[in-house]
Amino acid sequence: MADDTADIASLGDLTGKRVLVRSDLNVPLDGTTITDDGRIRASVPTIEQLSDAGARVVVVAHLGRPDGAPDPAYSLAPVAARLGELLGREVAFATDTVGESATETVAALGDGDVAVLENVRFNEGETSKDDDVRGSFAGQLSQLADAFVSDGFGVVHRKQASVYDVALRLPSAMGGLVATEIDVLRRLTVDPERPYVVVLGGSKVSDKLGVIDNLLEKADKLLIGGGMVFTFLKAQGHEVGQSLLEEDQLETCQRYLTEAAERGVEILLPTDVVVADSFGDEGSARVVAADAIPSSTLGLDIGPESAAAFAAALADARTVFWNGPMGVFEVAAFAEGTRAVADALTKIDGLSVVGGGDSAAAVRQLGFDEAAFGHISTGGGASLEYLEGKELPGIAVLERH
């Protein structure tokens, strides 16, 4: 549990109380079909805990970026249905967030019942930068409840109405999912067991600047793959062809390489990569040396030699944080680097943390047993901001309130 933060028990007897729960139900959809329900499953324990305590549970969440207005493509209706299946009970669904349907749906709840309100981002007040606009919407949400539980870790780095402002207006507590996330992240930043290895991938160096800056002071090894690696390779003077490249980050990458050497931190870059003539073109996939990428090709995965080297570098680690796939894991020909890293994490004798987002999706898509990892985060952006040393508004408000 985060320091100075109340847990659900601090809310007292919840029988008959309306409890607003901010969950993270932002799942990928193919039409109305949920393609990965990991975040919904992660939200279940706290919802069940409240329901079992006799609370009238009102779940609020977002899906996608509907730009402050109703959009059927981002309706939470399929999510509410899936939540009901996982809970094994009927889950009521309100077709708005603070309107007539929400009011009637909440009023009809009995002790232990659960309702989901429509996408909170259908209301412009949710994400407004104007404190008064956001506060007004939070006031409407607060009228639907007697207490608030923050359990959407994927949004605690956002100063939004249902994350931050509601907590100022109601008796508030941290849910179990958020508490677990914060405890795990603290283990990554405060006296981690060593050797401590950080694996970073994904598309852009610029997305990881803060976390690299902070973890260069803490990690023993830094393994870099994914699209971001080509900016590092270019910084070393290598040809990267048509690969993803951030020209404005070349000096930054050079600085990281120099600083790591000065600190005695080993930065491991791929020695071979899988390239293709065009994005996703499995037919043209081939392995080349990392310093000999043909100018007409683009890199889409780390190569087999690099995958083996990364796995070896992870073998004796006691603490591992992994954020970002090693390649375009959605395509079989470019998934092996990510598979090798995931497999190595399942064998860690210590704490292995999969840092949310695409890494968590890759673990599930590639068929790994989630129980084989120490922790799979539900919030990639929130995890990174915590590891950067930034204050998370959704946590800070609970600690102060």
C-alpha cells in the first residue's frame, strides 16, 4: 500500500453505500468484439470485494479517445457485458454517465449490485484542462456515490475528473489493483535486488527519455530493442535504411551511451536484426547484421543472435523491468525477439515486471501463462511516469485527501 494512502477498509461498513469505482476498462475492440480482456479481468477483484461487502458498485471508465462527445464506436456496452460474464452476475449498464440513465440505473441498484456507466470521455468535462469545467463534471459524478475507490492504474498519471477531482469530493480509497502496482513499482526504484536489468522496446526513444534518464542511475544493464533501437544504431554511425528513426534524438542517444559507460551500466544493443522490404512483408524477411542494414529495407525485429544474447543477459537477473516489444510481434516473422524476452522473464529467480501496454498484449498474444511473470502492469504510461520519478496526480490526491 502506498504511504499515507487509505485502503478500502478505511471506508468502514459499505453495506448499502454507493461506491464509485474508477476502473481501467480501456480494452482493444474489433467492432464490438473485445480482442484482449486483460484489463477487465484485472478490475474484477476490487469490484468483487466491494460487492461482497454489500456496496452498490458504480463503475466508471473510459474507452478510446471519443473527443468529449458520444460515439457508438467507443461504447462501453460490450465491456459491461464481458464484466458481467467474469463476475458471474448481471451488470447493469447506463447509456450515459451523469444523465437520466445513470441516475435511474444507480437508484435501482440493490446491495451488492454492480453497474457500469457509459464512457466517461463522452463528456468534455472529463479531460478538460479547465479546473472549473472538470470540477463541475466531477461534482455531477460525485452525486451518484457516497464514496470513491481509485482502481484504474492506467489513468492515475492523468489529472482528470474521474481520477483526480472526484477524490476531492468524496471519502476516497485506493483499490487493490492500484495498491499492487504502486508497491511493485516501488520495488523497482527503491533498493532493487541486483542484478537489475531493464529491457526497453517500442517505437520511439522520445517516449522513454525520462525513464532512461532515471534508470541509468539504478539499473545494472539496459537492453534496447524495438523501433527505438535504430536511433541508437544511427547514433553509432550505422546505416539503418528505412527503419524508424528519430533524427532529433541522435545526440540524446549518444549521450546515453557515453553516460552509461561512465556509470558502468551495460547497454546492450542488437548485433543482428530482421529486416524486410516493407512493413509487415513476411515474404521478404531476412536476418542481417545490425551494422549492415541494406538502405532499401527496414528493421522490424531483433535477430536470433541478439535474442539469445538478451536472454543470456537476463538469466542471472534478480529484478527485471520490461517495457516495449522487440519488434512487430503481431506478425509471426517479426515476433521472435519479443518471444525470447518474454520467455526469459518467465525464468527469472526474482521479480519480473512486464510494464503494461504493448508488452502485456504481446505476452497474452504469444500465448504465455500470465502467472509465470512476477507482475503484469495494466498501465504502461503510468508505469513509465512513476519510474521517471514524476508525481502521479491520481495517487497524490489520495495521499493528500
